[in-house]
Amino acid sequence: MADDVELWRAALQQCLHVHSHQLPIILEHLATSLVYRFQQRGVLSDLDEAINLHRAALARHAAGDPHRFTSLNDLANALHLRFQQRGVLDDLDETIELRRAVLALCQPGHSNRPMSLSNLASCLHDRCVQLDVLSDLDKAIELYRAALEICLPGYHLRPELLNNLADSHLHRFQRGGVLFDLDEAVRLNRAALALCPLGHPHRFGSLSILANSLTVRSHERRALSDIDEIVSLHRAALTLCPIGHSHRLMTLNNLGVSLGHRFEYRGVLSDLEEAIELHRDALVLCPPGHPLRPGFLYNLANRLGDKFQQSNVLSDLDEAIDHSRAALALCPVGHRDRCASLCSLASSLRVRFQQRKILSDIDEEIELRRCALVSCPPGHFQRSMSLENLALSLEYRFKWQGQSSDLDEAFSLYSQLSQQSLPVFRLDICAAKSWITSAVQANHGSALVAYQTMLKFLDHYVAILAPSSNHFDVVKEVTSSIAMDAFSFCVRHGALRDAVELVEQGRAVLWTQLARLRTPLDELSTSSVTGGALAEEFKKLSLSLRNVFDSSTEDQFLQIRQLTSQWNDVVSRIRQLPDFSRFLLPPLFSDLQKAAECGPVIIVNGSKYSCDVLIITRDQDPILIPLDISLLEVSELSSEFQSLTRRVGSSDHQLESHKMVGILRKIWARIVSPVVQVLRKLIDPGSRIWWCPTAEFTLLPLHAAGPYEKRRHNLSHFYVSSYTSTLAALIRARHHVSQDASIQHFVAVGQGHPDGGKELRHVAAELDTVAERMAPVVSFTSLTDSDATVQGASDAFSRAQWLHLACHGIPNRKQPFESSFAMRDGPFTIMDIIRSRLQNPEFAFLSACHTTVGDESSPDEAIHLAAAMQFSGFRSVIGSMWSVDDEVVHQVVTAFYDNLVDGSGRLDCRRAAVALHNAVKTLRKKIPLEQQIVFVHIGV
């Protein structure tokens, strides 16, 4: 067709001479021939001429002309092609307007509508890449979805549409950090690949695109299954690229990169050796002058550096440095691979310095890190990583040369992290962690700011995460022990109020985010006309966010991001009002101290640096009690206790009790007794106290500690114990009082014959006991057996102020949001509890096993059934720490309700803790020890 240009020129001249009606058609044919010749030869003047000819043709196709559709499309295609060559935004803007005009001609039902939607989406995606206007990307995603919805299953372009939509989600993740977009990109790429069997022309591309999405996800989630799949996909792609194939070069490199990535996780040398050979093969096919050569050089350099770390052969390290230098020489300022090449060479020089101690290597490394930082200005997504790398290099040189200016500069660089712009990515969190580590090791004055910055990053990172097991895994990894270590740091430096504020900010972060959407607004509503209007706006947006969290539509996280942006704007405006400057900001100590209005709260903190107790009282500074126990010892004690509770009822009863008493004595001696010695000076015997444990302390029955000896008293003799996961949760429970005190409705749900579960023979009798004691004093409803379904439980939750639940409790330690109560037709999960719309809930008795058991590797997130009840609004909750005996529980329940009801005829959830305390006391000689202490009280 390139040879047709002159033929069509001649035809055009003849047509102009005779004024033929064929002129628009000939103009379009000549333009099309010029575009084709441009694609073959790359001469931009051909493309310019083609665009002018397409414009002339379009001008001759008035509205209503059947040829106008094609003419609009051809001009749009040519302009888009020129934009891709020159990057002139005017061309892209004009292309978008032409695409809109084309779409307007393709009404629903038109055969070209899917492609027209896709073409417009593609242009909007490109404009977002150029201008970072996320609304363009959101619209592109909407258009791609619309195109897919009207595509028949066998539509030949469906794989391409799926991959294009996935690419837009991936780009949106890279700009906004919403993990759903990343998961959605992977899902869509999988769907595209499923439509491309062996022999399909798009199979190679779909394999590579899915591998790319999984690679991005592997950096966020670090799931080995993703990394293995990436390798398998690239292997499959390579089999489609025999020697001489145009894509073989890139596919060799991609497989090498994925194997190197897997080596970093698994440490299997065969992966590293194969990666090096693949990179060498790729480099052979990538001669000097090839645009991909710099990237291929530093990929090989990185793997050779890994090989040196394994074999300690200096020639590998020298070769790595040579390749890194060669790569950098090919990457002038502004080159997309310059930053990576700088970092690769810097890393290799650090390793060589560690071997040869030549100071010029470490000096050059630092200069390279400086150049890398210059290429990542503020707002760049790798800015925090570049700050971290340069700071670490300066710290390293300080250790060798002792120049204080290096250390000062390192912490000056770290301090820039506190001004990092949103959104927050994992790289930002990793950099903040490095700052904390360095500041603590150097005893630097910025350590407190480092912890505060890290917790601020964490707060922003989870702000747009819906409650789910996938997101819990992410939160679990990024939170680690930061809050507890921050507490310990503050304690060691005498900043006890800061300790309380920071440990509160960094624990139960998913619950805290949910609680923000349920914030009472009475003071704001009555403060002023503006305050009332903002309160209403906040309520509506919070409700919308809660509803979206509950949904499972594909567009869920687009809505979450949009609503979160609006929600943050309203919060910002509320903070500008007098007296509301700290609205929803992490609470200060003076706010948190309100948790101790009715008795002291005892924070028991576990950190690798120290284990300490802070007693919070209503009217004085925190009281510090250093504990003579290490976190490792606490972990061992917890493991021993968990192992024992898993065998409850399955072995020799006397031996079990003896071992349990031994553990409870250790808890008393090492943890609880020092606390009691202080408490006895503060409060009277019989007073209530609240335990707020962190780390592995959350897995220990602190309430049951004691010497268990004659003439010596256990903790329960002195005080009535309750628990709270955070101080804020207890404050919310105290302040949430039923708006209509006349409404008191009690629902008892019992399921003794659950779907696929073991029969509970005493459930019916237990519910009869509850009814006998509650029905005379409160409106009472009972649901049993066939009525105790998932829907029945949901309905009960939505209308009950008082709830008794007798059934199997099923903890899910791998996916804690799937922990559940076993109903007749299936599980009633934590997610179901979160979705319930509760009406002034007061009290819940969870007569089921393991209702305070969550993910043991991250106990500070408190994702368990009892916590879900508390954070959903129940002010007072009784739950179990391990398995309960069906028959024994009946006795506990009977004694509990006997103690709960007094002569006033009114129920008060604040009496629940004392009622449980007294019930256990009356049964002390009648039931086994492990069943006396299995139930705990949470809340007011």
C-alpha cells in the first residue's frame, strides 16, 4: 500500500480537475496510504499530510452523511498516532473530541459501539497518563466496562478490551494505591488469557500482560503463589517465541527478571543461575544502540551481584559493576532507566566496599544516590525510597569515617518523609521503618517523629481499605510491632502520655477506620448552622461509605475512592470550625484518659525492647510499672497456654488443671502481681479494672492470674476484671447511651443443630433458662433450630438491644473476617456482623467457643467475634477465650442472669461484668477451672 501513494496522488489531481463527486473518497484513500507508509518508514511528514487530507475529507461529509462515521474515525486514528509520536496534547484533545463524535453516531445496538467506546476510553487513559487527571481514568474504566457489557461472548476483540480495562485499573492503582484496582487488573487479565487458548494470536500478549499485573501485585502482597505463577507465565510466553521471533528478546529478559525475583524470596540457586543465563542470552540479542540495552545491562548486573553474595567470587562483583557502569553511560539525564541504573551501580559499589574497604567506592555510591534522588522530585512515587537509600548510605559511611555531618544529613533526609504527599504506598512505609530503626539505634532525637510519621502513613494507607481478609493480611504486614515499639520507646524516654497516644493510634486500625464512619455528631449538629449542615453531609457520606463497604460490585473501590475524597473534604471543613480542630484526628492523652472514668485501665505492652505496664487513671499522669519479663518469654508463656487450651476436655482433667494453675501462677508473679501492688494504693477492693493488653499479652488470661495457694488471694479476690481492645473503644461504649431508654428488647438465638456441625444438646435448655429470667423484665424473643438461620441472626442483631447467642463459634485464624457463628443454614460471619444495622445495642452474651480468638500472629488488630460485636456498637460483651463445655455453660448462664437482674425491673449492661464475676464465684467448686475462667467481659 505504501506504493499506492503516488497512484492516489494522480487520482486526486485528476479528480480536482474534473470536480468529481468522488473527491472525499480519494482524499481518504490517499490519506490511508500515507498513514500506512508512515508506519513502514517512520517519516512524520507523511502522517502530517494524511491528517490534513482526512480533515479535508471530513469537511465534505456533512451531518447525516453515511460516510461521516468513517471519516471521523480515520482522522481520530491518525491524530492519535501522531500524538503517540510527538506527545502534543492538542492532538490528543482533538482525538478525544472526535472519538466522542463517533460514539454519538453509534447509538445502543450499533455494531461499532463496543469499539467506539473502547477507542474513547483508550484516549482518556492516555490523557490521564500525561496530565494525571484521575477523572479521565475513571471515565475510561467506565467506558471499557460499558463496551464489555455489550460484547457477545465470542466477540473477537473481547480479550483486548479485558486487557485494556485491566491496564486502566493497574494505572489507577499506581496513582491511588487502592489495592482493589490491583486485584481487579489481575482478575481481568486472567479472563482475557482464558479467551486465548494455544494458537490464539493474542495468547502471547495476554500471558505477558497477566505476568506484569502479578509482578506489580507481588511487590505489594509478596505472595509466593503470585511469584511462582509469574515464572510459569513467562516460561509459557517464551515457548511461543522461537529463535528469530521478534518478541524473544523481551521474553528472555522477563523470564530472567521473574526468576531473579523468585530467588530473592526462595533462595534457590538454580533460579539465580538460570536468570543469569537468560539475561546473557537477551544481551546477545540486544546490540549496542538498542533502546532496551541499558535495562538489560543492569538486570544482568543485579543478578551477578546476587551471585557474588552467594559464591563470594570477586570476578562476579567486578562484572556486575562493569555492566552497571555501561548501563548508566547509556542513560543520560531524563532517561527512564537512569534512576534504576544509578541504584544498581550504587548497590554494587556498596558490596565491593564491604569486601575491599576502598573508600572511593562508598563515596561514589553516595554521589550516585544523590543523583538518583534528583531524578525523583517531591511527589514522585519513588521519592521516599530514594531518600531512604541515600540516608542509609550516609549512615554507613558515618560508621566507617565518623563524620557527624553524614549522620546529620541522613536524618535531615529522613525528616523529609514527614512531608510526604498522599497517597501512601508500601515504599513510603518501608522508608519510615528504616528511619525508625536508624533513629532508635543512634538514639537520635527524631525517633519520636519517625514513629509518628510511620503511624500517620499507616492511617492513610488503611483509610481506603474495606474490611476483608485480603486487606487484613496487608495491614498485618505493614503494622507489624510498630505501635508497641513506639510505646516502649516513649516509656524508655519518659514520654508516658505520648506512649499512650501512639499505641492507641497503631492498633485495631481497621476497626478504628470503621468506627470513624459511625461518629456521633450531636455537638457538631448543634454548634452552628454551618456545623449542622456539615454534620448532615458527613452522615450521608459516612453512610454511603458503609454501604459501599458492604457491597461486592466490581466498581466498589472506584466508589470508595470517590467517596473517601469527598469524606476527607468534609472532615477538613469541619476541622476549620471553632472547637473542632481535632475532629477525627488521633486522640490526645487528655481525650484517652476518659476511658478511666469508672476505674483504671491497665495497658500491658509487649515490645522487643521492653515489656511495661501503664495504669491510666481519671485524674493523673500514667503510672509506669516496668515488667521483669521479655517479649520472648511472654511468647513462650502464651504458646504454652494456647497449647494447653487446645486440649481442654480431651485429656486427664487433673493434669490439665495442674498445668493451667502453673501458668496462671507465672502470669501472676511476672505480670499481674506488680500491677495489683500499685492498684491497692489507688482503688478499693472489689473495684472494677480494665485490661488493655497488646502483642502476645492479648492471648493470656490476665483476669485469672493468681498464686492459687491457701491463705493467698488471686486477682479475682481483689478486683472485677474487664477487657478492652483500645481505649477509644471503651470511650465509645461509655458515651453511647440508648437514645430511647424505654426500648429494651432481648433476643436469644440458639442453634444446637448447625449445618454440618456437632450437635449441642443443652442449647434448648440454655435458652429456656434465659427466657425464664429475662421475659418477666424485658420484651423477649427466642429463635431456635430452624428459625436460627443466617437471615434470622441478622434480623435479631438489627432489632435487639440485648442479645444472647448459644451456638458453635468457629474462629478462622487464616481469614479472621470469616470467623463465624454456626447457624442452621451456614456461617454468620464477622462480615455479616459489620453489615448489620444495629439499633442502640447494649449487651451481648456469646455463649460459644473461641469468640475472642483471632489471628494469633497479629493479635493487636483484634479481628474476632467479640471485638466485632463491640465495634459494631454493643457496649458490653461476654465472650470466650477457648472451647466451652455445652453442659457447664448452662450453669454459668443460669448463675450469670440470676446475678444480672436486680429489683429495679430495668436491665443495665454496666452490671454485666460484676454479674459474670459473681456467677463464677458461686460456681467455683462446681465446674472445672478452665471453664471458670474461659469467659471474659469486654466493654463497660
